[in-house]
Amino acid sequence: MTKFKRILLKLSGESLMGAQKYGIDPVRLGQYAEQIKAAAESGIEIGIVIGGGNIFRGLSGAGKGFDRVKGDQMGMCATVINSLALSSALGAIGVDSRVLTAVRMEPIGEYYSKQKALDYLKSGKVVIFSAGTGNPYFTTDSGAALRGIEIEADVMLKGTRVDGVFTADPEKDPTATKFSTITFDEIYSHGLRIMDLTATALCMENHLPVYVFNMDKYGNLGRVLAGEPVGTYVHN
């Protein structure tokens, strides 16, 4: 793996709960912010997409009687809440960041444009992309893939609660083994799911590699960026 100049970091909303059952754990939020600060200080340009599952998931809401479009819009709002929280945590430790939204909601966040995002990244600011793609029926994984492609990131770093891509779900199958590297074609042929199919196809067709790793282990982001053998590298 080569040193990355620009990354798209995808964070899990559920992971923000930490030891809680709902909402944002300030300890976990602070740990994320500290790791992002260290990466930014190394000179890496950082774009971030964070999910909203710690607050509301549109698809699960639809299963409980919510209109799917309204549910997805509620999920978009949840990602904005998490993005504002992360931006605030970064600001508290001296990291300049900007929250860009896929739907207009000034002054909460600035409306997204590629050029605006690139200008901020090149000036050393961390850019947090919120509200997904702005459309229903798309996950935040798809939003992360789209933004990663648009900002011409070198890689999408997908922070999860597992250590990478396994032959089976390691939380259910103790015999599952981890891949150190795997191609997108092998992901499809083995029936593995690193993210939804739309996001996977976007990354494969646009040659955006994905690095899946456990973000909940403090320091792992720095280890990935340093080229240490943690997680799984997914490529064409």
C-alpha cells in the first residue's frame, strides 16, 4: 500500500453509540476526533461520511410503518446530527472542519459542491459530508462511495466494528477467517457484503479501492494510514 494523499473515511453511526444503546457516546466521539486530528496533522486530506444508525435508520423505520421516503429523509437528518457532533468535537481540539449537506439547510451546513469540497480539502480543512446523497433509497455507504469518487480520493477507508472482510460473519461464525486483500470480483463471487451492492459497484467501476478495518480499536486509523497489516484491502 502506498501513502495516501486524500482519503474518504466512512464512519459507522452505530459505533458512535459506544457502550450506550442510543445516541452519541462522548468518549467514542472524542476518540474518533483525536485519530482524525492525528491523520490531518500528517498532511492527509480527509473527507468523512458518517452514518445515522445510532439515531434512526430509514430502512428499519419503513419496516415499522414509516413511509420509506420519509424514513430515509429522517435518516439523512440523523447523519447531519452526527456530522455536527463530529465537527464540534474536532473544533474542540483545534481541527478546522466544514459540514457540507446534500440538501439545503443553511446555516446548519453548507450546500455540497465538488469544487467547494476540494477547495476546503486543499486548504487543510476536514470536510464532513452529510445527508447521504440527498435522495431516498440510497445508503450512507453509497453516499460515501459517491463522495469518494467525486473528490478523487485515493481510497475509501470503511471504519466498522470488525477487523476486516472475513469468509463469514465473524460475530456469528468463530471459524471465519480474514482476508488481507481481496478483489471486488472475489467479493461478488464469494457472496460477501462489505457494503451495499450499489456502493460496491460504484467503487469497482470507478477504481476506488476500499480498506475495511475496525475503527473502534483506538489507533487503528493511524495504523492503516501507516501501512500496518490491519483490516482488508479491497481493489480491482
